[in-house]
Amino acid sequence: GTIQNWSISKDAKYVAIEFSPSSNDRHTIKIFDVTKRKFLRDTITDERYPFFQSWEIDSSGFWYIRGEPGHVSKEEKYYKHIYYHIIGQPIDQDKLFF
């Protein structure tokens, strides 16, 4: 796999790491807690082609882009929406932002 992108939160508490396990256009986003020195359960898997965008100013969450399933073309990676994830909450509770 390859690391595609990484972003440190404003307070340097977390690092978002976007990587491709298969070195292709499918990425996974994982959050590393610097203080605890471990990855959190907050993982956006590669099924929807996610891309990390930006941390919340207080590091409580982040925005990311992901493709939407069910599009008639079956090319979810081209039909993106912006979501907001709160650290510690289940991914299925992420809010559609735009």
C-alpha cells in the first residue's frame, strides 16, 4: 500500500492518514491519536472512494468527500458528497454537509 495524504489537526492531537492498501484510486482514511500512540476506530473505508479534506478548528471532527452508491452509472467515485465526521462516533452517523 501507499500513503496518499496526511493532515495534522490544529492542536497536533490527531493525524489523519489517507492511504491506498492496493496502491490504486481507492483510499482509506484512518485517524492516529498522537498522545495515545494508536489508531482510533474512526476509519473511513475505501468502498466509497473517500478523500480527507479538513480538520475542525478544535479537532473534534473533520470533513471528507466520498462517493455515493446507487448512482445509475455505477461509478460512485465520480458522484461526490461532503460529509462531516465527529471523532468517536460511528461512521454511519456522519452528517451530509453538501
